[in-house]
Amino acid sequence: MSDYIIVTDSTANLPEEMIEKYNLKILSLNYYVDDKEYKGYVKGENNDLSAFYKMMREKKDIKTSLVNAGDTNDVLEDIVKEGKDYIYIGFSSALSGTFQTVSMVTEELKKKYPERKLYAIDSRAAALGEGLLVHYAIKNREAGMVIEDNAEWILNNRNHVCHWFTVDDLFFLKRGGRISAATAVVGTALSIKPVLHVDDEGKLIPVENVRGRKKSLNALIKHMESSIVEPQKQSVYISHGDCLKDAEYVAEKIKKLYDVKEVLIRMLDPVIAAHSGPGTVALFFMGDKK
């Protein structure tokens, strides 16, 4: 196995057993409730997020922040001091300043340790889309791919990670400035559910509006049909905002339609969920286009 470390963010939303098995390093974004700070990820802790989603349903004011530059430097420099190289696969720079912070730290470490191979790559992805890119980077490393080739593979394939998602409560998109207050009021009254995706620049783009929850879930599957490649060889990831039954509905439909190799379902991490809200369902897979 090639001996380098893969680093990502807490927003990649990966399970603890995967983090442990492949020695991933996780940089934590943070969130704040009533001015109290919480970390999006704490090593070894499988946090129960039911209390967090309860606060969201109560419409508490939840703020988020990007990674801390000092903490980031500590994590990354520890890797380098151990004589290891790393690839950092980061949360889309179009959605957060996290990548810029980590990239800046990486550039400083390159100057300080010129003998090391250090890469910071913008995933142009979010949530388990970012996590899916990490999944493939791990597979490449486990197959013996050297760090330079893996970094190139990630750059060449990041725009094949498809993101399709829908939300159940328009309040959170309104609060984040994604839709107007008037749109939220009318949409809620008419049970309008937006279907969105992440584009080639890593930006969040609304694609269509459908009426009713079930139709919005089926729309995710419809969009998958138009771009998925070699589904039988794929791992498909699904995030949900405390709505497991809806995620399982999508998963079962996909299994029947495409006979995919693996479906991973994960509750959406707090930092992303704070902006999309409870009831979010997001579908991630590899396609011929994003």
C-alpha cells in the first residue's frame, strides 16, 4: 500500500469505522447554538444528532464556521512531522472558505518541509459527495496508486461526482438566502419541494420544483437515471436530515432499478444540515457528467 495520509473535512460525513480503518484525518468545521460552540467532528465519538435536529425543528438560530487555521496547521503538521505525505480533499470552495484556509496552511507547510509531497484539492463537492470522492481516493491508495497519480485522478474525476438533493422545509433555504421569503411562503403553502444539485464549479443550483414529498424523492432517482455510469460497479451514498425512512425509500428504489453494489446511508452532519434543514435527502453517485 502506498504510504500517505488522506485528509478531509467533517462535512464529508464519513462513518467512524471507515475513518479508523483507513487512518483518515478529519478537519472539523464548527457550529454554534445560542453562542455555544460545537465541533462537527470529534474523533471516536458517534454523536447522537437527535437533539441537534430537534433544535432545528424548533427553528433555533444555528450558525456555522469553517475550519480553524491553527487547529488545521496542528493536524497537518503532525502528519508531516511523522515523515508522511498527504492529500487533502476539501469541501467545495464555492460553498465554504474551508478549502482556502487549508490550502494556505498547506502552502506554508510545503515551504517549511520541501521534501514532502503535500496536496490540497478542492472537491467541488459537499456532504457525502465529498465523502464519495474520498472513498475512491482510498480505493486508489489501497490499490497501490502513488500520491501524485491519486491527486491527478481526483482532479480528473471530481466533476463526475453527482449530487442531487431535495429539502422538506423551505425555511432553511430562506434563512440561508437561497430563496426569497415570498418564495418560501408560497412554496410551503403549495407543498412545493425544490430539487437541487451541485454544478461543475461546486455551486448549489436549483434545477426544478415538484409538488409533494414523494415526487421530490422520485425526482432524485430520475436525475440519477440520466447520468449514472456502470451502476453495478458503484457505491452510492445517501445523506438524510433525520428522515431515515425517506432515505431508505430512495435506496430501495435504486437497488431494484440499478442493482448497485453498495448503498451507504448517513445522517447529514450538523454543519451542512444547518443550511438545508431536517428532511433533506441527498443522493450521490458517479456519472458521465455532474
